[in-house]
Amino acid sequence: MSLLNVLAINSQALSSFQKGIDITNRNILNVNNKSYAREIPLFSELPQAGTTITEAKRIFDQRYFDRYLSENQKLAYYEELSSSLGVVENIFNDLQGGGFKEDLDQYYEAINDIIAEPDNIAARETFMEQSEVLVAKIKNSYQSLIDEKENLSLSIDGEVDEVNTLTQQLAKLNKAISTQPPISVSDEEKYNSLLDERDKLLKELSSHLDMQVRYQDNGTVDVYSAKGHALVVFDRNFELSTSKEAVELQNGLTIYKTNVSINGVDLTNEFSKGSLGAKLETEEIINSTISKLNDFTISFADENNKIHKQGYGLDDTTDKLLFNNGTLDDDTNINVSNIGFNLQEPEQFAASSVEGEDSNNENAKLLYNLKDSEISTLDNKTFTDYYIEMVSAISNQKSFADSMALESSQIVETLDRKLQEISGVNLDEELVQLTQLQTSYEAAARVLNVTNELLDTIMGIVG
């Protein structure tokens, strides 16, 4: 082999080892970057060409990554559901004074005090005060739910915007990946960097919604909703949009639900994972709770009004409403948003069942008996039992979400740890690799120097 051939071979080796060193240094620089998949330089011995770098191989396990995406959708769903339901649960937290069970109990206690002394004005004033407190608590619970719904609606809109941003970025990245085929090692490094960015976006997207990913041979991805509606197809993304749908409840109360669609196709019920799915589920739970609270309010007002209208006050008034729709002596379409207390004077409370008998308490007893009565319009439950069931349903759903979030978190952490073991950078291993490559580089450089000196000597002799 001629000295010129030796010179060419070692020049090739020197260049190859330098690229290997560059790859290893890049790994070291990304030791704390969890979105980075490490690369290893692969070398080949070619006849008459020596050592050459053939590939910057990206170390990545597709199976673990796909499992991570699937579990991450569940984790994001349960964490968001737990957080959102926690806010709703606090609205009815009776231990912290948020609910109105205690006020409902005190309402009946105030009636019981009137039964003991039907003509006691102080007892009647206490009843009026407690009734006002109960009405205020019911309306406050409703308003708190509405406020949370408005916050949630804004959050859903923001969530949809974030999804659209991510799918748009994926579409642009797909185009970049398709125009960056790994022909040379340098191209491969750029290509691998684009794949890292692709997988980072897929992770982020999986935390927002449940999705299916299809990988193409050239490294691009197509993304679909759970039931196959396209979100990203090559360099096109299909944007989600939101709209509000009116839901009519009893006695003229209107609330709204959020629908999510693509090009007019309603996908709302398809989102059962991710933080978007959790927020849509929470909105449904809030709407259901408002409906139940409205049913409670209507039944409570109707049942009390029917009995109270039959009795007589100390001033002999009769046919008097106990609760109104916010307008004096009007019970048309009483609902949770407008309920008010109707009595203006303590003497108007109709404790007596007979006109002119101030010591009669029979009608007050009928009102008190409502406490333990099964109300047909409330699934044959008492007012208290219906309220407790409504509140318990929220607590139970939150407890379940807490449990599932913990379980999903453990699975995601395990998968993430496994991915890092495979794709993450081990500093000790990289330093060993770097030392080996530097030694090889120095050896090739020494051979190159010796060969160059020999050529200089020969040229000197010839000259």
C-alpha cells in the first residue's frame, strides 16, 4: 500500500472519529434533556478505505413509547378530573360551611320552635332569618357552579387552542421530516433531531386528548381521534372548534354545554381521556348537579308552599306563599336561580290550621313532617337524603379519580423510567465512549503525522 493511500485512509479515519466525538459530545450536552434520544456512532472497516462512520443511530423503543402515550392520556384525564371535581366538591363542603345541609336542618329546627310556641314572635323571626339564609345558600351554590362552569368553558377553549397549536406544529414538522432523508451522517443527525421534536409534540398532545398515531416509513406521523377522525395527515392539520348548546331545565332555567367538533362533526363524546376529556366530563357533572339542585329547589318550594297556603297566620292571613320566584306572592316558575323567601312579617307564618287560633300548631307540624317525607319528584327521597346523595356522588367520583390518577402515575413513571434507560444519556457510558474515540482519533493523527513525515523525507531525497 502506498504512503498516499495510507494518508488517505487515516484522513478518512480521522474525520470519522471526529464525527463520533461530536455525536458523543452532543449526547453529553443533552444528559438532562428527557426529550432527547441518544445516538451512537457506528463504524465500518472498508477494504482499501479503512475506518469510516456509517450511521448516527438513534436509540429508541417504539413499543414503550406507544405504551407511554396511551397511559399518559389516562393520567392526564384522571389528574385533571380530580382537580376539577375538587373545586366542585368544595362548593358543597358542609364541613367548611360551603354546603347547606346544616342550614336545612336549622330550617326545620326553627319550625319546631314555632310548634312549641306558635304565638312566639321571636321564634317566628328566627324562622324568617333561617329561611333567608337557606335560600341564600341554595342560590349561592347555584351561582358558584355557574361561575365554575364559566371558568371551565374558558379552560376548554384554551385546551382546544393548545391542541390546534400542537397539531399545526406536527404538520409542519412532518413536512420538515419528509424533506430531510438521512443520506449522510450529518443528515441523519438533523433527521434524528426532528424525530426527537416529533415525539416531544406527541407526548404533549397525548396529555390533552385520546388519540391514535400512525407512523409512516419516512418518520412522519398521522394523528387521529379515538374514533378515527383526522387531526393530522402529513402536512395538514384539522382544527377543533367549540360551540355552546343550550340545555333547558325545569321551570325555565337554561344552562349551556360545550361541544367540540371538527368541520361541523361533533366529537364531544369521543374525548374520554386527556385533560380535554376530563374538562368536558367535569362540565357534564356540573350540569347534572345544577339540574339536581334545581329539582331540589323546585320540589322544596312547591311542597312547602302547598302546605303553608292551607294554614293561617297570627294576623289570620291564609293562602300565603312561603317561597316565591323573586317577586312577592308569585310562585310562577320558581327555580334555583330566582327562589326567594316570601313572608314580610313574622305574623304571616301560617302555623295554625284554623283561623283565629293563635295557639294552634297543626299546620306547622305538617311543614315539619316534610323533613322525613319521601318526595315523589325527588326519586322518593327526603330533601336531606337527596341533597346528601347529590353531594356524595361528586365526592365518590373525585375519590375514584384520585385512585386512578395514582395508579396511572405509577405506570407512567415506570414507562418513562424504562424509556430513559433505553434512550436517555448515561454520562459514565458517554465519557468512556468519548475516551475511546479520542484515543482512536489521536492514534490516527499520529499515523497521519508519521506518514506525512515519511512523505516529506522521501520528497527530500528525491529532490
